[in-house]
Amino acid sequence: MESCTVLYVEDEKEIRNYVIPFLGPRVKTLWVAENGEAGLKLYERHKPDIIVTDLKMPKMDGIEMSKIIRSDDRDVPIVLTASYSDQHHLFAAIDARITAFLRKPVKINELLRTVEDLAKKITFERAQKKVQATMAQHYLAIEEEALLIYIDQYGKIKKINEQMAMRLNYPLDLLEGEPFKSLIYKDGHTAYYQSLFEAIELGDSWHGEIHLISHCDMELTFKATLIPLYDIEKPGYQFMMLLEDITELVNYRKIIKNELDETQDTLQEKIHFLEQYQNAINEGTAICRFVEDGTILKTDSRFDRIFGFKKDELKRRSFYQLCPNMESVLKREVAEAVKKREVLRMRIRCQDKYNQLHVADSVFIPIYKLNGEIEEIISIHNDITDIIKLNEEIKNTQKELLYILGEVAESRSKETGHHVKRVAEYSRVLGQLAGLSEEEVELLSVVAPMHDVGKIAIPDEILLKPDELTPEEFEIMKRHAVIGGELFGHSERPFMQAARIVALEHHENYDGTGYPNGKKGEEIHIFGRIVAIADVFDALSMNRVYKKSWPPREIMDYMKKERGRKFDPKLIDLFLENIDLFFEIRNRLDNN
């Protein structure tokens, strides 16, 4: 009753003075009018929850006022008070859809009880609407982000949500009424799904991996959870199947295996450890609900399992404290999403109970009350920690393969394997001095050893010739740049593309007189310009089959002379300004 507002309309001052002290303290706000005309103005201004009005009043009586109010709001409760002699107006009161009728003189207990009953009903209806609105937002949040199929107790598809229909490339209503079995990819393993159809028959839940067929006959792989939904008003049940598409990850795993199979004859001892990552994809999707300050309200079992906590152990803890390295950033981003009433998507890094790092692709969905205030935030997390680790292992393997290939190329030309190490280190340091990003420096140091990989295809009589090459032989030798570029030209992977650049461009000259394409200036990729300096410096400063190493002063004089012709002026200036650093690298790596 204290949460409701009341409009009280009574023309008799004595009655008003009697009722107001009892009614006023028991309601949130009480507005009082002396006639129907004044009462109507207060109604239009304040829209009270309950109206109590006398029947007979000057200017406008209670029934006329009620009819006007009813044209605006069909549901607002109206209590009419009238004397016994006025009961002939009951039909008019019914026509005005009066909620309750109290006979005058009004008994105060009867009036308070009537208003209290109406207030309870209003409070209940508001709470019901709030729950329904919150549940609707929860449902819509899941419906928007998740992949869902609804199945009846006979195994037929009742509904498929838009996200899932798009994933399967089906129109929304095309699958309705079709057996769910018709979606399963026919791969000869139908016995695997026996437990799924038994769960549908018995009304039980189920979890596992399923293979479905799209509208264009493509096999798609999902992690699926079958949840029974019981209807208390109708006999029987239906199911909601929540799916997570892992097709790309499964295919990625197959690609990795195929690539490893192609190289195992020659490099099996170097890459056999990658077989341990065939099953690196774990269950990942997890849900956490928390309020705006981060206090956790509820987590699901997958979230608890990922972070190493027991059921309900995370309650009342702060979600943001699970992400200590990005706590302030995450708080700010979530607060901004709440303010803008937007869904936030970002990759987060968390720590579990044992301080182990987890990486998750996460979605944060604000849930609001009817009045627009924030109720809570639902966060949906896809744990990709093992995928990140797998990608790192793949990158490391690619690096090792490139390094081994560089050593093989150098061994054919009778050079020591230290050459590729030195060129890689020179390139890394010069890249840092030139202001490249950490990622670019790392990539450059990995692919720099690939600069002469094309020499694998050069005949021994030319490659190993101790004397000066003839013009014809030199033309054949120059082909190693094109051959190296072609070796890596069929892959779109960053490592392979960067390796192609250094193999193809490290003999291009800054003035355009180099080979194979006569590029000039900044037409030459900075990786090619850096490796050109590193390669020449190492060639001059070390003994080769066709020459002795040069003294330091002669090396510096030569490289100054080639400034602007063979070498990028800015890069060669940086190199010569730090020449002691590069000689130190040469001495350190040559002695290892």
C-alpha cells in the first residue's frame, strides 16, 4: 500500500478531514480534490494508481469524472462512495466500470481494507510484469547470441532461431515439422546418436558433439546441449537444443594434421610433438551473471569448472577481480556499454583459482528494469585458451621449419649454419633501430634466414665454384631470388608471405639497379632493404669459399660507398651509427 499513489475526491470538508489522517500515512502519495473537475485535473497531472471518489459533488460528479478517466485508462482502480439513497445510481456506476462501491457514511476500516487490497493487486501485477520483462530480456539475449533448435517430444523440429538458420543456410520456416534426424550428416556413425534419441524419447537432457548437414550439403560440427522444457499447463514436453559451432576448429585441426603429414618424412623428429594438440579444443562456452559493480550473482557449471571453483563459491565475489591485468579497462568498457544500452564484445584475459591464465572471447549483455535502471549483466564466455596455445605452437613450428630450411640452403653452399643465425639477429636489431613494431621485428627475425633459400635449385658447379662466375653463370645464380619467391608464393600465411618478400627482394638495389625486378627506393619492402644490409655485412665480415673476410674499416668504407645506390640511406646510417653493436653480434654468434 505504501508503494501506491491515491487520488481522493470528496466535496464534504468534514468527511475529508476525517479520512485524510487515516489514509494519507498509509500510501506513497495522497492527492485531494473537492470536486470532480478538480479531481480530473489532478488525475491528468499525476496519473495516480488508485482513485477514491464521492458520487454527488458540485461542478462534476464522481461518475462523470470516472467515465472521462476510463476513456484514458481502462484499468486504473476506482472506488465510489455513495449514500444509501444514491444506490439508484448503481447502473450508471456499472456503466462507468467502477471497481468497488462503498456506502456512506464510510467506515474507515472498510475503506482502508479496500484500498489495501487494490494496492496489493497492483504491486503483484507490477512484480509479475517486471519478472516477465526480465525473463524476456534473458530469453532475447540467449536467442540473439546463441544457436537454438526447438524439438518436440516426437523428435520433430518445432522452431529454429535466426542465428541457427543462417548457420545452416536454411529459410527460417523451411525445417519446421521436419524430423530432427533429417539434419544429421549421414556419415555411417548413426549408432553414436542413439543416446540422443533415447533422451528425446524419455524427456532427458543430453550433451555431446553432433554433425549436421547444411542446405548446401556441407558438413558442420557442433557441440550440443539438449534441455527439456516442461509445460505445466499442457501435458508433454519439448526440448531446446543449444549449439556451439566448432566446424572451423575441427577443420583447422585437420589442416594441421595434413600439413604435418606432408613434412613428417624429412622433419618428423622436429615436429612430432604437435600430435599432442589434436584434442586441444575443450568445452568453452560459460555464463556468468553479475551486477554493475561486478558482484557475481550466479555462474553456470562450465564457468565454475573453467575457473576451478566449486558451485556457488564465486557468489558475491567481483567478476572484475578475475581479470586483474585488465580490471580497470574492463570496468570502463562494461560501464560504457551499459550507458549506451549496447552489447559489448571483447577478448578478455582472466585468472582461475590457481592463477592460471585463461583467454576468452566474451559477450556482455546489459539487462534493464522496466524503469530503465540496470538490473544485471549477463556475460557469455568462449574459452579459447587452448586454441591460443595451439596457434602459438603452430607458429613456433612454422618458425622452426623456416629456420631448418634456411640451414639446409646454407649447407648446400658450404656456409655454416651460423650465417642464417647472424643474418636473423642483424635484421632483428636493425628492425628495432628502424622503429618497426614488436610483431614486425619478430616476423622479420624469423623469415630473414629464408633470403637465400632459392640456392637449393642452383647447380653445384655454379653454387660451389671457388672462382669468379662468368656472366652466364651469374645469370643462373641470380635466379635463386625468383626461385625462393616461388617457393613461398602459394601460401597466404603471414610467415610464408614475409619469407617470400625477403627471398625475392634482398638483391634489389635502392637505386633500381638490382635484381630480379629492378625495384627502387621504397618500392622495395623494408624487410628486403634490411636483409640486404644484414646479408652483405655478414658476407664481407666472414670467410667464404670464394674470398677471405674483409677488415672492419674496409667493410664500413664499402657500405658507406653503397649508401643510396645499393642500400637505403636512412637504414645504412642507422647501421653504421651502431656498427659496434653488429660486430659484437658477429663475434658472439661466430664463437657459439
